[in-house]
Amino acid sequence: KEKEIMYRDLQEARSIQQRLFPDDFPSIENFQITGLCEPCYEVGGDWYDYIKLPSGKIGVVLADVSGKGLAASFLMSSARTVIRLLGMEEESPAKLLSKVNEILKAELPGSRFITLIYAVIDPKTGNITIANAGHTQPIICSDAGTRYLTVKSGIPLGIQEYEYYENRFTMKKGDKLFLYSDGVTEAMNSKQEFFDNDRLI
């Protein structure tokens, strides 16, 4: 009986968490954007979202709370609220991360942290501005090939006071930018082999 109740609770938690993800993809001139999250368990700590900025730019956020399960999903939900509220007022990715970090370092339990990457897209110029708080390095696919886009990264959110960096580059027509969490590269097959970075490329 207790297992049945726990299973129903987890299914309800999963349903609630799925509603925290975007219903559709933003329409933005000169860009196509899509996203997907498939938790390893019923619920998890990964999250992505799109933030429409007053200037017409679009913010794309991808975050990963340390740990798995209900605790991670609860912290993800709290962090989501903070990021969405501040993100609508602050267009600078680096300043946004610093502000969010200031709040989270007082709120998160000592054993928890959040890695996060935030990209702001300017549809008119094709410029991308990225700030990275300890998250996986994005991948760029262009005429020159597919490679990791090395962006200067800071520490994960919620640990200590920190000033984050901004990385800027321009996408050309046909280029693809891929943001992901380590749930992709650390996925294992039946032989306990990681999917790893080479397969991702």
C-alpha cells in the first residue's frame, strides 16, 4: 500500500514538473529553437526555459541541480522562479548569474549547487552572449565542422559570491548551437559504458 502511494506521489510530482517546462518554442527571427528533457527517474534536477526580453532578444537557460530525485526537483523549481523573475529585468547573462547566485547561496543547502548556462540571442545581428556557471561546454556545428565551443566558465551557483564572465560570438546561417546537461554524456548502456563526449560530437 505504501509503495502504491509513493508511486502515485512520484507520478503526480512528475506531472507537475513537466508543466514547468515550456509548452512551445519561441518564435524568433532568423533562428529556430527547440528543447527536450527526459528525466532519468520520475523527477529530476534538469531544467530549461526561454525568457522573452523587452528588447526583443531571447534568453535560453539550461540548468542542472546536483543530485537526483525529489530533492533536486524541488530545488530546481525554486531556482526556476528566481531565474525567471530576475531574467525578465536583466539582459546581461553575467549580471543575471551573479544576482541569482547571490540569492541561491543563501537558500541552497550546503551540499547542493546548480550548474547553469545562459545564452541571450540577438535575432537582428546573430550575436550570442553566453554566461556559464560550471555547466557543460556547448557544441557548435558549422561549415568548419562540429566542435566544443570553449566559453570561459565560472563556479556553479549557490556556493560563494562570484562575478561571472560573458562570452560573445556570432552565428551564421546554417550554424547549430547545442546546449545539454551531463545527463547526456553520462548516460550508460547495458555494459555500463558512458555515452561520453566523443559520441556526442
